Amino acid sequence: MGELEEFRKETEAWLDANCPPSMRWSETPGTNPALNDDLAWGGRKATYPNPEVKQWLDLMAEKGWTAPTWPQAYGGGGLSKAEAKILSEEMRRLRIKPPLVGFGLTMIGPLLLEYGSEEQKLRFLNEVCRGEIRWCQGYSEPDAGSDLASLRTRAILDGDEWVVNGQKVWTSYADLSDWMFCLVRTDPDVRKQEGITFLLFDMESPGVSVKPIELISGYSPFCETFLEDVRVPKDQVVGGVNNGWTMAKALLGHERSMISEAFHEREESNQLVDLADKYIGRDVHGRLADATIRDRIAQLTMNKACLDLTLRRSKEAAKQGQQPGPESSIFKYYATELNKDRTALALNVLGPQALGWEGDGFDAAELQATRSWLRARGNSIEGGTSEVQLNIIAKRVLGLPD
Amino acid sequence: MALVLNEDQQLFKNTAADFVKRESPVSRLRRLRDSGDQDGFSRELWGRMAELGWQSIIIPEAYGGLGMGYLDLACVLEECGRNLVPEPLISTLLLGANAVLLGGSEEQKSEILPRVAEGSMLLALAYHERGARYDCCRCETRAERGENGYTLQGEKVLVFDGMAADKLLVSARESGAANDRNGISLFLLDPNAAGVELSAQSTVDTRKAAVLRLSGVEVPAAALLGSSGEAGTVLSEVIDRATAGLCAEMLGSMQGASAMTLDYLKTREQFGVKIGSFQALKHRAVQMFVELELSRSAVLGACDAIDQGSEKTAELISVAKARCSDAAVLIAHEGIQMHGGIGMTDEHDIGFYAKRARACELTFGDAAYHRDRYARLQGF
């Protein structure tokens, strides 16, 4: 206990002394910019308009604290779970932003730690920790969405290289990424899940081309990626040839927990009430003046409270060393549906001011609310649709027959 | 804070589960109903529950109880709910004993609570009046102070297990208008006193309640529970705790009904396949499961808040009752629909679950009532 307390003191002192002012969240609720601003995604193509973002990344990477629990040999901090918890608690308390975000830390990194060769770990994890490489995910294809295992991008071995041909879609930030982790078909003659391989390649390889997709929200976070005779060295397979489906499932687990965690971390004042105060106002009894909207806000807030309690229950069980209970299966499904409800209700609160797309007469928050409603429609599609989630729970948790 | 049961609680819960499974299948409730049992429960089983310490759980050690918490009590109530156990834990313990515990004098607590703990005294709280909906402080029954005590005049309805109770606790107004929180007092009343008339009510869930008519009933000054005119606050807190307990019972009943429905989906065949293989039913079955898991978290959150004396207790109780009310009704209605024709017959047990679910929903406030209350507590 004494050592941990010592660690907490040192950590707090170091963070407070070194973290630049712009890398701290504002204390005034509602004034923080969107999550993407002032966060380092890393990679060769990264630009840092705010130099303090890069400064904070380098300082933290030097201590290994961009990936606190990864071994030091791979660029991590080598911290114990208890120490990492202290670090994250102190960062939260001091309102410090994460020094680095992205798929390297949350997806491919953990997968390589578990399944990668020693050479792969040394090569890629160090780059991830220093923010020198940004990753994108090549899973979905035009004809392989929910039925991911039917993917057709083909890889054929030619000497020491795989030759890859096909098309990926919904590759997040492919245009800004340096490397792709990708599922390809290496054996078309076996059960569809058994002929898939997990491959890594450089996005600058000849034959790779990328085209952004414009979404209904007007943003383009996703791309189509075309692969034409892309040559990939043999040693860039993770987890063995034809073992890609196991890798994909392991990774999808990381993705789903990441998506549901993201909803949990935003402990904020009730923004819908703040919005309603601005656009609807109160009656003489101090209640929101629109009784139906008030009821819907209450319902949504209470639903969120139930989700938060369930996440807490799951975390406490994990802390006691229990296996994840059946409740953990609902997080992705329920958190995304809730976020859809929240962003949809916000437009009803705004009323006609939610009509804006651009131009005069709408403020930034109003325009953002409308875009967020559109963007959130995708929450229950990406990372496994709600319907697929329900199928999985029906089978694995409830044991209903096929 | 703890939302996961510790080893002792898990053991306690397992013991309760075994007892309920062995002693009280749903068929027992059916027998009590069909035989026209006056009490609607078994006094013999009540005594054996006392031997297990169930009535002692939330009674402090100073009054012969175990001094445990609501998370512990929830373990028992959940298991009782699973098989629709009708013994009067809510009425005697959560309403009656809590009113004495939270509002009574030292002497009243010492006299009554040990007897509740040992299972030898049944209590009923007569607070609800026709038309009051969910307002426990709406009280038109009058108490006039006289030379040596009080005279009570008025009518109460839906006094849960009121016919079986050894002692009644009655709310009556000494001053103020019908809706005022102030001016209400609670009185201990002998059901056999002159001017007391009790008549039986049977509720949809085959439970028993009573209409209580008070015609110039004389009670001594010592019958006043706690302080004069201050029972509004006590009643609110008593109802809150009973609500948390009821939610734990509902959680158990939801599981009983869900298990029955899932079992049917896995065995019933139509069109040559198990009906549980149809995606239209699968997704709805998962919806029930999602609601159940969220309900469990809400119940644990509310009970934990009571145990910790959290300032968010009232909010969390509303979160739990709103969630459990909606979830229980969903599971009840889906249970009947998924059973198809057999679900409409009295012969099948799913109907008992559906009836109890609605009765619980409409007791201590439905989901809409608790959403409104939550919004008020949150200041919007």
C-alpha cells in the first residue's frame, strides 16, 4: 500500500508539472470541444496545429505512459494494473487529456500482444506507443457486412509474398492511416470461417488506393479501399494462415468494449436539460414547460442511469475475479441504441432550430446536434449491427435454437 | 458501494432459493386461491420463514433482529418473487415494521419489532385512500384529539393483508388540507376495537387486502406512533423502502416468467421447428433479457443506496421502480403472447405472473409516476 501511495504522489506531481495547459479539459461544463479536437491520432501523416499536442505525446511516450500496462520492451510503461489505475485516476482528477488515441492502442496493439510474433511485437508496438504509426481496419466489404465471414478479398501466395486483390469498405480514416490490418480469403474451398487470414500491410504499398465516403452527416470518417495486386511479405500474417476468424473475433471483442466504454466515460451534467432550459423553458412550478419532452428526457436519463449501474456491476464483478456475467453482452447493443435515442431527442428539444445544415441563423451547437443525430444512426450498424447483437445474445446467453 | 453480492449474501440467497423451490412452487399459490383461503398465505410457512430469520433481516439487533441491510433483504425477496410467494413480507415487514421503526417511540419499537422478528405478529399499514392514486400523503381520514386520546373517522382501501393483521397502523389527519404533507399522524390500532370495520378485498394477483372503515373509533393517546402531525415524512420514507423491496420481488418474478417463456420457446414446435428458432421471437426474447439485466442493476443500486444512506436514494428508487414496472409488464405481456393459446388459459401458470406483474406495477407508483418524480428530484 505504501509503495502505491508513493507512486500516486509521484505520478500526480509529474503529471501536474509536465502536462501543457491546452491538454487539460476545461472545468466549465459544455465548453469542451468535441473529442477529436486536440487529440493525437499519431502516424506519419499527422499534423499538429497545436504544438502542445505533440509535446504531450512525446513526453508521455518517453515514460511509456501512452500504453501504461504494455511491457517496456515494446514501448509501454510496464505498470501493474493497480499502478495503471492510479495513473488513469490521477489523469481524470487533473482533467488531463489522453496523449494518444487510435486503433493502434485499442485494437491491433492488444491483439499483437496476445497473438503476434516477437518480431512483430518489437517492430509495431514501439511505433504505436510513440505515435509513429496510425492503423486502419480492413474488415467489411461491399458484399460482406453483418455476414463478415463471407468476405472475398483474395490473397494468393506467390513465393515469399501474398498477392492481395479485392475491395474493403468502411475503413475508418484509411486516408490518414499508415498501415492496415485486414482480413483476406486464403482458402476458398473450406467452411467460410476457416479460410480467412489476418494480414498487416503498409498503405503505401503499390496497388492500394483509397476513396473517402461521404456520409449522410456530411462527414467522411470512412473510406473505400481498393487493393490491386498488393504484395505483402509472408511474415506479416498474425496468428497463422487460415486462423484469421479467431483473430477477428478477438478484435471485435475489443471494438465492442471500446464503443460501450466510450459512452460510459462521459460523466457530464444533463445536457438535454440544459438544452431544454434554453429552447423550451420552465412553467410556473419550475418544471420543463413541455410535459412530453420532460417525460422523454427523464426516461432517457433513467435509462442511462441503469446502463451506468450495469457497467459498474460488471466492473465490480471483474475486480472480484469473476468472469464477465451475462449482463456484459448487452453493453454494445444498449449503449448504441441509447445514444441514438439521445441524439434524436436533442432535435425535438431544439425544435425548428435543428433544421440547419449550414449558412446563417444557426449556431455551431445547433448544427452539430443535427449532424450528431445523423452520425449516431451508424452506432447500431458499425461493430456489429444491433440485430446481429441480438442474434448473438439469443444463441450464446439464452440458448435459443438455430 | 457494492452492486455485486458478497459470499455471505450469495449463500443467503442460495438458501432462500432452495427453500422457495422446495416449499413454495407456484402450484401452492394456485391451491391457496382455489381453496378460498381467507389469509391468502400460510401462517405455518410464515413461522418457518421466521426460523430462517427472514422477518429479522432489517430489524435492528436492539429489537431482536439481525440488523442487516436491503441488499440482504433483496436476496430473499427476489427468490420469493421467482415463485410468487404470497407471504406478507411487504405488508408486515416493509410497510408495517418500517413504519414502527422509522416513526415509533422507543417503547413502541421495543414492544412490536421483536414480535415481528420472531414471526408472531402480522402488521398492516392502512394509508391508502380511494382516489389518492400514488400520493401517500393524501389523507381525508380524520383524527380528533380528545381528553384521553383520539377519535378516528374515515375510510382506507387496499390495506394489504389487512384482514390477517394482528395490528393495524392507520394514517389520519389532525390538521391541514387533504393533500398536505404536514398534519398527518399514524396510530396503532387493534382490529377488534369498537367502530372498526374490515371487509375483504381480493386483488387481481390473488392476494388479499382490506377496506377499513373507522366510525368514531376511540384510541388512547399512547396509540399515537411517534410525533403528532409528522407522519407524512415517515410515510414517504416507508413507502420508498417498501418500493425498493417490491422491486426486488418484481425482479424475481420477471425471472420466473422469463424462464417459463424461454423454456416454452425451446420446446414448442410449429411448422416442424422449435418456435424459438424464429428470429421475430428471438429478438423479443433478448429484449426481455436486456430489460431484466437493467432491472437487476437498478434494484441493486436502489438497495445499496438505502444501505449506504446515500443522498441519491430517492432518485435511485424511482429509477428502479420505473424500470421494473416497464420491464415486468413487457415480460408479462410477451410471456402470454409467446405462449399463444395456452397462455390465455387459467390452467397455465404464466397468467399468475402476468397478474402479479401488473399488480406490482400499479403499487407504489407506475413508471410514468416515477419518471415525473425523478424529474422533480433532479430539478427539472
